[in-house]
Amino acid sequence: MANQQTPFKAVALTSGILSQLAGGTLVGIFFGRWLDEQLSTSPLFLILGLLLGLSAGTYGTVYLVRKYTGEE
């Protein structure tokens, strides 16, 4: 019975990784663009938002995989 649940756990982990990486990056980009429009700065906050979003997504992914594998 445990072997039948393994593919579903793998799909759940893959979906979680995808949402962490894509979601963090997109939120960072949109927030950076919004700040650029509000403060009339060219691509400054867009680049900072991209980097912060990638960092947050990577951190969330590492945390998720460690929690999944039990290496907390």
C-alpha cells in the first residue's frame, strides 16, 4: 500500500517546489515593478525584487525538501 502512495507524494513535492520557485519570483517581480512605478525608479526595484523573490523561492524549496526527507 505504501508503494502506491509514492507517486502521489512525488507529484505533491514537485508541485510544491514549482510553486515555491515560480511564486516567489513572480511576487518579487510584480512588487518590484509596482515600487518602480510608484517611486519613478527605472529597473532598480525590479532587479531587487527579482533577486529577493529568487532567494525566497530557493530558501522555501530547500526548507520543503528538507522537511520532506526528514533532515530538519
